[in-house]
Amino acid sequence: MNNNFQAVSGFLSSLEGEWRVKDLVNKILSIPTLHNNTTKHFHYYKGKENPYIANNTPVAKHPKTDKDINLNDIWVDISYQRSLKVKMLFNHLAAFEKQKTKATCPFDLMLAGTLDLSVRRNGKVYTWDGFRRTMLALLSGVEYMPATVTDLTEKTITEAKKIEAYAFKVKNGDSEAMKPEELFKSGCVWQDPESLRVKDALIDCSLDVLRTNPGNKTLGAFTSFRDDIIRRDIGISYLSSASNMIQEAWPNDENVTGYLLSGLARYLKLNDTESILSEDSGYDHFPEDMVEQEHVLKVKLIEYVKKYNTSQKSLCKPAVKGRAADSIAYTFGSKVFNYKEWSSKIADSLGFDEALSDMIQTLGNNKKDPTLQADI
């Protein structure tokens, strides 16, 4: 077999059966074309004291012999494991360079935690959770780690495999996924650059998400706001102006609807002939005869809300799936600001083709509005 990176990576991602983890590590070490930036992270602890023993941390012991379990002797049953991505292993080894934890070397003891091992009646020790961490340890020259070891020697091999697979599923598949808002909140603490950019935008908009900017109204549809900042570059100034307009129009609401904010911010950006629009945005500025002063638009919004006693949520409909914010921007222009005669021009500036424009108008005449992609 060819030992170049592509061949070894393909081999490891399509494993079947049972393997001794050390043999898989040796496969990676056999790649001759690895860049020095990768290989410099290998064997860090070779010839050095085991970091767990140095910290007086107990390592895994065999339940039958009470001897320390050597990671070189651990097996993995691929039948219930996720596919292995070599590139991700290299990324993990290099993560310490970002200096997000106390780690000063490739194998981060804090992130490694403890392994979950089991002993089957054939005497072999299996890693049912921690397969990648075992590989990372061995790549770094760490041969002993802490672990929770389950004795399955009284079970048949088939029964042991079922128990391991179920435990793996519960621990990895049934765990509650973090919401985007929760990831953002955590990112603010560990100084994630993107999270800090979003937080700055929240401060400018006088909005709060999970008490990261307390004392302000709560933002709904966080992902729409985040993407406007990070991916779409709508512009904080337009989001800030839109937030101000919405909060003045609905002073008694405790929340600001995220899609409504995104839609109004888009309208304001297209209304500003000096705003910068990227070529791939699909947007164009409104014609000069359509451009209106921002304070005039604010007055129109406030008057519209008072006259029709409308809610934020009602202005988020109709909305075409995948173009929710753009649909709402269209509604602002053609309905709230009462520029019906400019409907086609607004649609053109938003990058709507004729079919999409017709769909928006048709949806607007329906009693049942389509559901947005996410909670608003």
C-alpha cells in the first residue's frame, strides 16, 4: 500500500473490524510526506516523564491484574465508532499553539480528560470512547492515561460489543447539542474573535443575548444576526439603526425579532447610495428617486405600527424560505413605507427574479403564512 498522506488518510477513514490503536498510529507515522509543522508535534514526551505520573494523577489499571494499562495494548472496535479523519488529529495536536488553555505542548491534558475503556473476556482492552484521544496520546509519546475501566469479562463478546456501542451512542449521540447562542456566550469568555465581533455589534445595537450585554432588550433569531455580522457583512451601522427604529416603534416589547432586524437593516443599506455592496451579495442600491432620509423611514414605521397595531412577528410574514430577511426588506418597502409603486424596483435591488417577486406577492395574499427557517 502507498504510504502517502492521501492513501493513509483514505485507509484510516474506511477502517472495518478491530484494530490495535498502536498499529493505526504507526500508519500515520509511516507517511513520508508530512510537513515539518506536523511532525514537530510528534513524540513530544518521548524520553520525558509521563505528564500524569508527574502530576500524581492515577492512570488506568487493569481490573483483573491491577497493572497499569499501556495505551500501546489498547484496541478499538470500528463497528460502532465514527470514521477517523487524520487531518483533524493534526489540528488537535497543533491547537495548543493558540494558547486557549494552560497547555504548552501538543497533548493537552485538560482537553484529553479521561478515557472510557472496557475489558472483554478475550483479555483485550478496548477504548469505547476516547479512540482519537488514545491516538493523540500515542502520537505525542504518552503511554499511560487516566480512564474509567469497565469489566465485561463475564459477558460474551457479542454482549460486550452491544454494551459498548450503546454507551458510545448515549455519550456521543444523545448529549444535548449547544445552541449557537450558547457557543457565542462561551466564545465571549475564551476570547473567540468572531464572538467578540458579534458582542461589539450587540452593544452598538443595544441588544442582549444570554446576558452577554445585560440591561438591554433580548434579540431573537441570533443566527441571522451573527451571520449578518460575520458572513454577510451587512454592516453594524445599519443593524444599529434598524434596532433603534424597531425599539422606538415597539417600546413595550421586551424582545427584538431577529429576522425583522435583518430585513430592515438590508433595506437601510440599499437605501444608502454610499454603502458598499460586494459583487457577490446580489444586491443593488435603490435608484436615487427612491432614496429616503432615515428619519423619515423611522417616522413611517412608528406611524404604521400605531395605525395598524401590528406586531413585530406579523411583519416577518410572508417570507420565502432561504430569503427570509430579503423578503422582510421587501415588505418594509412595499407595505410599511408604502412604496407600492416601487415594488418591482425594490425586488430588483434585492436580487429577486420575476418568479420570486411573484411568489412574494402571492404569499402575501394567502391567509396562511409560510414558516421561517428558525424561530424569530
